[in-house]
Amino acid sequence: MCFSATASFAASGIIGSIGLATLRHVRDPRALLFAAVPMLFAIHQFTEGFVWLGLEGRIGSVALGHVTFLFMLYAQGLLPFLMPLAVLLMEPEGWRRRIIIGLTVLGAGVFGWMVYGLIFFDSQCFVEQNSIAYRNPITGDFGVSLLYILATCGALLMSTHRVVRTYGVLNVIGLSITQVVKEEAFASVWCFYAAILSVVLYRQFSHKDIDVETPNGASSILRPFLLPWLRFRGQ
């Protein structure tokens, strides 16, 4: 995230708390991965907090290399695969599902390419204009970046679920603004924006706006909570 390690750790704690609250409302296993998005982003922000500590010389260079790899692995590798997969798991049969399957396969290909680049080519990170910039000669390729965006945002925009499409539109808006305003630190800033934006998923799950069996409607069948151990006694 921009600014400092403190800001990253604070954002991680806030988003993580909301992420746990979101998981408490999941009633269908097929929605679990999508509901876990805020929690995954919270862990991601926590990782970048340690990147800040490394750049400030408060942890060793070896540790900095590890946390930089973890941050870039999620931001550039896992995200373009996990996001379309999460949407696919909730998608009913139909032409939209077939397109999302294709985007998930594309995301898996992007994931493989990114992992290859991160393992076999040196990555760098440094502070530029109060944000962390990440560089890798393979993962930063423009063509691959377009495929990344197509897989990550395309699946959201193709979803049958209206609330998922809205989340996709908001991500595209944030992505475009970040590219114009903070192009030098795109990965860090957009991931922070997406992390903050993911808290809207709490409202969607807590208000039952996402029902896998009845897209854009509320099912008449009230299913038990999937993770009852996350719920407080008496609720």
C-alpha cells in the first residue's frame, strides 16, 4: 500500500476483520472462494507491510526477497486465476459460464507464466512517490498484462450475478484511474484499492444478495451456515 508499513498493517487488520465477518454469512460451498476475497486481500496487505519493513532496513535482505516474492505471487500470479475460478464456481449453466470457463483457463495460463517469471528472473521493489514499485522483466510484459486484466476483470463482468458484475465494474474503474495516476506503482496501488473495494462483498453476503441457486434473487430455502464456528455463541 502507499505511505508506510503501519498503513499496510492497519489496512490488513481492518479488511481481515471484515473478511471474517463475510465468511460467517456463507451458506453455499460454491460461494466460499468468492467470499474469501476480502480475507485474501487482507493477508496480501499484511505481506506488503513486511515489504515496507525490508525497504526501510528493519528486516534482512533475505526476508525482503521472500515477502516481495509472496506479494508479487498473489498480485501477479494467483489473482488472475483465483478471481475467475471464484466466479465460475458460482455461475449457473449457460453461455456466460462457458465464457467464464475460458477466462479461467486463460487465468491459469497467466498464472503459470507469472510463476515462471518470478522464479527464474530477478524481481526488484523500491519506493517511488510514496508507493512501492515492483519490477520483473517477464511479469511486466504489456501483452501479458492485458491477458491478466481480461482474465481477472472479464470473469467478474460476465457473471450472471448482478452484484458480481457491479464489483467488476468498480474494479475496472479503479484499475483505469490507477493506471493514469499511479502507473509507476500499479500493482501496489490497485491491489490496495481492490482490497478496500472487496469489503462491499460483506454487504452482499450479509444481505443475501448472492444466492448461487437463484442468481439476482433470494432463495426460499434457508441453508445452514457453512462455517458455524466463526459465528458467536447465541447468534
